[in-house]
Amino acid sequence: MSSSAPVPTQPVAPADPNALAPQVWPDGAHRDLAGRLTIGGADAVALAARFGTPLYVVDEAVARARAVRIRSALQSAAAGIGTTATVYYAGKAFLSGAIVRWMTAEGLAIDVATGGELAVALAAGADPARIGFHGNNKSEREIERAVAAGVGTIILDSEIEVERVAEAAGRSGRVQRVRLRVNSGVHASTHEFLATAHEDQKFGVPLADAPRVVRAIRSHDSLDFVGLHCHIGSQIFDAAGFAESAERLLGVHAELSADAPVPELNLGGGFGIAYTEADDPQPIEVIADGIASAVASASRRHGVPVPKLAFEPGRSIIGPAGVTLYRVGTVKAVPTDDGWRHYVSVDGGMSDNIRTALYGARYTARLASRTSDAPPALVRVVGKHCESGDIVVDQDWLPHDVTPGDLLAVAATGAYCWSLASNYNHVPRPPVVAVVQGRARVIVRGETEDDLLARDAGLDDHDDAHGVTA
């Protein structure tokens, strides 16, 4: 960086731009004696040299430990009010064969939202009876496949799906367990595009319509209605939204129970994580106890037995376990109204992390290949794509001497980064490497330019150039 560029005073610069905030970085991430970042005992510089950059790195021990902690907290809280809890891992956050095996080994069920996610879960050996199948527009083929596979619960998202699932189950000679997704009207404190329980959105049915839809479900011998489902949003830091949603849901739950037993209540997921030092989510144990207390109180008020509970955490398990490594390509200082901002361009971008461009997600970046005594400089980490919104980290502080060739790490990228990755500008998607006790292995292969070319059917021959069509 140019030494003549002044360092902005706002926002407040950190005392040490090399420091790794423990609530943001994976447990056990630290710097070795040379100042290099290590993740799961593996040297980030060595990982980049072996696998290239950009590179998704997932600390397997952290992912497993978080799965156990969250499952244990939710099940312990449920036991405290005299019931049980099933904890599904929400595969949309990040799903691969290895992840499925980690989660099932740690006692979690698997939640999927498409036929592709279902295929991964089944191929990885997940017990179909412990799979929940979501989706607002499941195709008839996906429904048939789920029923035939013995998927434990299908979450009905609309009235149309009642008939589709009933017919598929009838043809298979099965009685299919189903939940009904409803909108409780509780809006979690989150980005508008992440809030998923308000009425004007594509998921579920209005809570007021639930009795009518459940009557339709119960009219089919091939369907077994087991309860309501609601997901109030994402990046939720406390139990208040869940408590209010549970109160509303249990009112309808009680009404439905007057006609026939309703054994379960699924309160979804959405537990938040720290992406920056400013984020301060409550411990999962506190949130779990708050939810359980609210469910018990609402059950008493409505005069119904405490139902079995279900939850669907995803980001809170896998998000903090992930770090993305990039190589710095160019650095430039750009004047702003209150000083200078340094644009640090890396060899990835919105093709491997669209979240910042999509809904203003915030991230933390640190040098991974070294530490520096240089003063902090306000930076914007940007990608290589032909798009002004190609921003990975909108605002953070790095040492003033960050330079081309440096290795950069961005924390808390385990959730929704690989899942939302694309080939924008024909950039191949990076590999995913799992690290544990200093060892590294590829769990999702990266793409190459040859892979991209192989999918381009227009390169197979010259028939199109001569007007020949298939």
C-alpha cells in the first residue's frame, strides 16, 4: 500500500489488525510462531500451496462439536419440560456426503429442500426415516421419489401439495407422515430477504388457514398429520421471536388437537452466529431454555400436552467451522469523503461468496500468511468479477502494508457460500477441504476450466455453424 495514504479514523480501528476474535474464528484457530494462520492444526499457507486458492476450509472437529452442542442444548431443554426434541441439520447451509456423515454420526437427522439435496443425503447413507423434505415447489417426481425412499416427514408447503403427496403415497401403498408449514406472522430481526415467516412470501400457508388445510390432510388415509412447522427467519440472536411464534402456533395446535392428536411442533431454525466482533448471539443453551420455557407456558395456557419438538439448525452448526482462503492480487487506495479506502482484490469473489452482494452480509478478514506491525488501514475486500457489487468484505481493517501475494482469510464462511456458489464470468468453483488434527482432505472437488468447457455442448462439433440442429 502507498505509505502516503492516511488511515481513516472511522469506524474505530482495532488495536491489533492481526488478532483473531474468538467468537468469529473457528475454535482452535490461531497463529503459529511465524504468524501464519492455522485451522484445525493445518497451516493455511500449506493448504493454499497444496490445493490452490480460492479455497473453502472446514474444520471438521468444530463442525462436529457444534452439532453435538446444539443438539444437546435443544434436547436437554426439551427434557426439562417433559418432552423430546429431534434436531435436523438444515442441509441448505452446506451439504455434501462428508457433512451428511458427520451430522448423522453426531445424532442429527437431515433436512433437505430439493431432489438434489435428497439424493446427496441418501447417497451418503442417511436413514430415510430421519430425513425431512422441505420445498415450496416440490415436483411430482421429487415427491414420488421421497415417498418411495421412505422419507420420514414431508413438509407440506401449500394446499396443492396435500393432494400431490396423498396421491403419491396412495400409489406406493404407504402412509406418509407430513407436517404443514405455516406463517406465524412473527418477523425475526433480520434482513428482509432472510425473514421467512411474514405473510407476503412464498413459503407456507397463513396460520389462519391451517385448520382448513389440516382437515384436507386428515381426509386422506394415505397421510399422517403430525404437526405444524414454522421458520421465522435467520441470524436470530435470542429466544424472543421463537417464544412469540410458539405462543401463536400452540393456539392453533390446541384447536387442531380437539379433533385428533397432534404429537409434534417444529419451530425451524435460524440461530445466528458472529460474523464480526460486533455480533453477540446468546449461547445456544440460553436460547434453547428460553424456547422450551415458552412452549411449556403456552401449552399450559392452551390446555394441551407439551408436544414433541423439532428444530432445523444449519448455519449455527457449519458456519463458524468454515474459512475461505484467497490470494491478494491488487491493492489500490481510493479517496473517500473522510479519507481513503483501500481496495484489496482477491482471486475469488461473488462466485464463491454471493452473500455480501445478495443481502449485505458482513464478514471479517485477516492476513493468513503473516502478521504485521503496520498500522491498520480501512479496506474493502473485492473479487475479480466484472461487477461493481463484487464485494467479499465490505469493511474491515487490515495492516496497512497488505500487498499482492499475501494470503487472506475470511471467517465464518461455512454456511451458504459453497451452497450459493456459481460460475459467474466462467470462474470455476473452488474445492472444499476438511481439516482435522493437522490433516487435510478434499470433501468436494473443485472445478477446472476443462470442466466448464466440457459442459458447453456448442464446443462438441461444428454442426451448429452449418445450421444443423438436433
